[in-house]
Amino acid sequence: MPEIKLMIVEDAESDLKVCRDSVETYQQKKNDEGVDLTFELIECKTVDDALDKIDGSFDGAIVDLKFSDGDDRGKDVLVKIKDSFFRIPVIILTGTPDSIGEEEKSDLVKVLKKGEADYQKDILDVFFEIYNTGLTRIMGGRGKIEQTLNEVFLKNLLPQLTDWKIYGKADPSRTEKALLRFTLNHLVQILDDDEDQCFPEEVYIFPPLSKGLKTGSIVRKREGEDLYVVLSPSCDLVVRNGGQINTDRILLVGIDMEQKVYGYRFKKIDEDNTITPEEKIDRKKSILNAAFTNRYTLYHHWLPKTSFFSGGFVNFRKLSALSKKECRKNFEEPHIQISPHFVKDILSRFSSYYARQGQPDIERNKIIDEVVFLSGETE
């Protein structure tokens, strides 16, 4: 049974009662809809109580920033959530929403005006929808990532601790990074056998978590809207002492917009009056299916559309090799990074496209006739 654990930080009994009643009504409404749902509501009438109880096990928090006695320490709860990396979605209730700065808003789900917010629609619905994504069950203190990290720590790291202590004694900074890679490799390995289809957002890291060009970085030209993806090998892009990289040229490959790739085929289908509307739809679906499974051409690779990226097709024929200085001059900083798993596939197809070898056609008709004739004799 799904159980959503919420904290409310509020000192006014009347407001707490509204919250309790709303939770009860909302829970019954969901049960009537066939959703077996319960809420655990933790009430904190003081900031100190909230600071003592808050941890990563919550699925959400509702925080009144200013109490009736004038105490405005509600922000202390937000600071603890952020500084303790609890990864909890927060909704703020305040009489002055405009007083919340843009930087603070970026760490919150919503800022609502106290007394005007609809608990069921504006608060409980939001937390229920977030819970349904699995975000708090994966990222929260009781989530899958925490459980898996604990397993990696106990089963993989501790048995090898003697070796890691030797590495740490020689170079602590390098060992810390190596341990991070080691842990991430074990986390990824858990998903390697997962056959579920990916969602488009999984193809990208947005925004990128590190600066600088990486294999799979998507960059936009400073003049115009043209997009390119960096396909230089990772070893070439490693930044050495003095800010230098291991190559004097960075390989960029152009990205075509979707309509440019298959639009002309769609146009021909639309202009063909010999086929029915149903047949036109089927042909278009066939084209899209081939395009989205990278069987449309040898030199296009599909990048799916998301809310933050218009999508398109990497065109292996559109190559540019620029110096690092030229890249800085002509292109903006990377604003999207293709995830490592998907970069590997792009590089594999890119390499195969330019490594392909042709051969002269062999006269096949005589051989075909002989095979057919012999098979007929056998029968």
C-alpha cells in the first residue's frame, strides 16, 4: 500500500486542522477511485521540533515561513533540508510570496499564498504526483539509491578496504575520485539487465553537471540555431595542466532537425492521390519507426525530443574539426550532455559508417539460377 509521509511545519491550530481534514478527505477520495493510499502526517508546531524530526524519510514537507508569534525561522527548515542533502520536495506557505527570492524558489516545488491555497489541489495532488514518479522512493533517505549504496558499501567496498587504504595513502584526492567511479559502476551494473524501454529524458544529462566539452556534449552556434554534438574521443578532451587538451582539433557533428530528415518523404506521401488516408498514415508510421530505430539511413542517429531539447538526428556526414579556440569563439557552452550509455551507441554507428568497405558487385543471377535448379532437382 502506498504511504506518503509528509511533514507540516505550522503553529496555528486552525491551519493544522484544515490540513488534517484535507488529508482525510483526499485519502478517502483516492480510495474511492481504487487507489489504496494512506498518508502519514507529522505535525511540527515549532521550528526546533521540525529540525529535530526532519530527515530523508519524508516524501514532502509543507513549511509555514512565519509563525503567528512573529518567528520567521521557517527558512531554517529549508536550510537543513538543503544542507543535509535530504532531497525532499517542499511547498512553502507564506503571506508574502513575493518575498521569496529566485534562488530560494529554485530549491522548492511551489510557493503558495497562505489562506488562498487549496490543500487538495495545490498541495496533496502535487505530492501524490511526485510520489507516483518514484522520485522520493529512489532519491530519498529510504530510497533505492540509499539501499543500493549501503549494499555496495558492505559487499564491495569493505572487503577491498585494505587495497583502497594503500591507494589513499599514496594519493587521497585521486583515490576519492576512483572510489566515486567504482561506486557508480556498481550502481549502473544493477540496471544493465533491465530490459525496460527508456524514456527520452534518460538520453540526456540536463543541465550538464560539469563544465567543459565532453564526448556527447551538445553545443549551439553563437550565430544561428544550428546544433552540433562533440564526438572526439574522451581521451582527447581530458584537460591537462595549464588547461590544454590532448588534441589540436575537436570533432563536431551536425544535428539535423527531424522534419529535414523525413519531411520530404511525408510530402510525397501527402501528394500521392493513389493511396487512401489510412495507407498514408501507415506509410508515415513505417518511416518514423525506421527513423527512430536508426534504420532509416546509415548516417543518421536519432536524438529524441524532450521539454528541454527539440530533438533531431545526428548527421554523420556533417563534420567539422575546430581548434579549442575556434570552438569557444563560434559555439556556446554545452547546455546538454548525452548520457554515456547512449554516446557509446552513437560512436559505434559513427565508426561503422566510416569504416564500411565496399566491394564490386558479383554476378549473382547465374548462381541463383543454379541454386534454384538444384533445389528443384532435390525435391
